[in-house]
Amino acid sequence: MSGSASASEPLRRFLQVARGAGLRVSAAEGIDAARAVKMIGYADREILKDSLGLILAKTPEEKSAYHEAFELYFKRDDIGGNPDQDQDQDDSPQGDGPNQSNPGSQAQGGEGMGGSGGQTLGQMLEQEDRASLATAMEQAAREAGIENIRFFTQKNLYARRILDRMGLRQVERDIEALRQTGTPEGLGRAQFLEGRVDQLRDSVRDFVERNLILFAKGETEKFREELLKSARLSNLERRDLDRMRVLVRQMAKKLAARYAKTRRRRLRGQLDIRRTMRRNMGWGGIPFITVWKQKRIEKPRVMVLCDVSGSVAAMSQFLLMFLYALNEALSDIRSFAFAGSLIEVSEILEKEPVEQAITRIMETIGFGSSNFGNSFADFEDGWMQHVTNKTTIIILGDARGNRTDPRTDIVARMSQRAKRIIWLNPEYKSAWGTGDSDMYRYAPFCNLVTVCNTLRHLERAITDILEDAV
């Protein structure tokens, strides 16, 4: 493949993405875009974005769609990065998009694909060379034909193809050989590599999912809904948020109707013969009026603590929206939001329209640096006395307190008082316990700790709460 042809591939794929996003890109505009890229190159991403925007986007709606498509397509992956460190890979000129690292390079595929400098996958993992890993992943994705992905059921297939082309099978054999040595050094290296491989798998799945969102535009509305329900919320584009709000409301109403139907059926109970006979004494005991045994169904008492710091703000907004729509099914909900400190937001959610309520909450306390220990202390001082053995506490957060005191003692006291504590973590499990994550310190005091970063995860968690209540 010539250097010119190789350099045009990222643009060709981006034009495909732009058309799927709703931009009307003619053949002439495609030629103009190719000429512009030939002149300015891919190094300065802002100049590239402005130049292509002038050529491709004509209306305000197209400019908005173009902006989101460009940002998602040219996003640079930083594999296995420490979440509590600043990641500036997106601003680096070394990457040109999710499917290309150097448009002029020739990818060498197959098992044991070399990264920067001809390194093997095992070497890149051991050296924690994230830039080379990202380059190798992008090359492998091109060879796997990632642009042909169309259905969310193909995610695992493409993820495995990419990992195989990066050389994962050889790394798995190396790990097994290290285990067979039986030496502390060999076992330690094997354990280290296994952890890095888990992080690599998560990064590849995330990468494939983002490409699915990019290349599957223009499919049917039903397919789009299924895709949005299964996609990681942090990967969604801004243009998808309105559609997601509709899906959240539909899902919440469905769960509320299901719970209410069960409640009506079980409330009537069995015929109370003794009270029926007594009530009908005036008619000689003929049961004109029936009396039924009433079974009191207690709705779940729920207290929700939402981390609305910058790292999980998108997920928090969807949970608040979901609970807002579930008010009919869940009586006695108390909602709290926290970042560096904690406040109650129940009244805001009850009295204001959902969009205004969430905006107000985020403006009041959202997007700051998280401090779980301080927030739990606020909860204990102000609201712990309201926690009973019938209370379910839901905590949404990544458990990253920026290396502050996690105050596990307070969570232990919450666990002793509450019926159960459910922790929904938007991070992949491979990231728990890394960097400033305190997830494994909180886990012993929770009844359930699970990954929750899609709308389906959220639906499953709320469904479990409702079903347990009846």
C-alpha cells in the first residue's frame, strides 16, 4: 500500500462516519476534504477539525453532528492509564483517530504484532507502554475490519479478533509457562501480566463499542435503541442524550406498571370468612358483602447516594432521571448527591421538571473532585438516624476519593443499620483497587457490588430492588 493511499484511509472512514451521522457529503466535498488533509496533515487536530468542518458541515444541525462525530472518531485511547492521573492523550498529535495511529505506516498483523519499535505485546504490557499498545490496537482493528461492525452482538467477536492480531495468544502461553516455573518471580510476573491483560481486554471492548456507535449510524430506530441501552453511558454522544431520556422514561414506566400490577393482585389476599359472616348478620349470614384479608405490601424504602463528580457525572444524571420517573413505584425515596460534600436533593427532584432538577443539582454540587469519606461523614451527621432495617441504600460511584480517608467505619455503621447496601460502580472491575480506588475496602460492607455503566445494568439493579420488595 502506498503512503498516499494509506494516509487517505482515516479520511475515507471519517467521511463514512460523517454520512452516517447525518451529514450530506457529496463526492466533490470528499475531494475537497482530501485536498485539505493533504495540505495540513493530521498533526494539528484543531486545524484539521476546523478545516474539515468548513467543507463538510453546512447547517447548525450538521455542525453539531460534525463536532460530535469528529471528537468521537479522533479520540485517542490511553490503555491501562491511571484514572487519577491527568490524561492528555486526546490532545497529542501522535494519533489520528480510533482506527489509525500513523496513516503512513504499514501494519504488520498476525500473532505477536509488533508495536512501536517492533515490541511484542508481552513486552508492551510489561513495560506499560500505553502509547504503543494503543497504536497496536488501532492497527489490529484496521486489519479486523472494525468499520464493518454493525450489531452490538458483534462486539465480542471483533474484540477477540483485535486481541488475536495483537498477539494475545502468545501472551497467554507465556503466562502459563511462567506459572509452570513455580518460582516466586515467575508467579509474580504471571500475576502482573494477567492484570495487564484484563485491562487490555476492557480497553479493547471499550474501543470496539465506540466504533460500533460510530459505524452503526443510519440503522433502524429499534437497532439504535438496543445499541444505546447496551452502550457504556460515558461513550454516548451528546446527540444521543435526548433519545436516552425517552428510553429511561419508558423503562421506568414499564417497571412501575409491573410493580403496581403485582401490588394490586396481592393486596386483596384471601376471603376473611369470620369478618364476612359478622358483616352479613343483618341478612341472616348470607354473604352479600365480602371481606377480604388485607396483606400490607410495603414499598421499598430507598436512599440513593449519587457521586456527581466529574468522572461519573453522566452516569449520575441517568440514575437521577431514572429514579425521578420511578416515584410512583417507590414510596419514601430520599436522594442525595455528593462530590466533595453531600446534600439532599429529594425536594428538587419532587418539585421541578426532570431536566431542570438535574441541571440544578449538577450546578449546585456536580463536577467537582470526589471525597467519599467526607460525604459519608455528612450523611452520618445529617441522615443516619433515618436509616432502618427496612432501608435499602444505593451508592453510585467509582469509589475514587483522590486518596482521602475513605471512612469505611461509617459505611460499616450504615451496613449495620440498613437492610442492605447496593454499590453500583461505573468502572470495569479490572480497574477496582487500582490507583486511588477504594472499592475493595468498601465491598465487605455491601450486600451487592456490581458494575453498572449501561442502561441495561441500571434497569436490572432497580428491577431487583422492586422484586425484593414484594
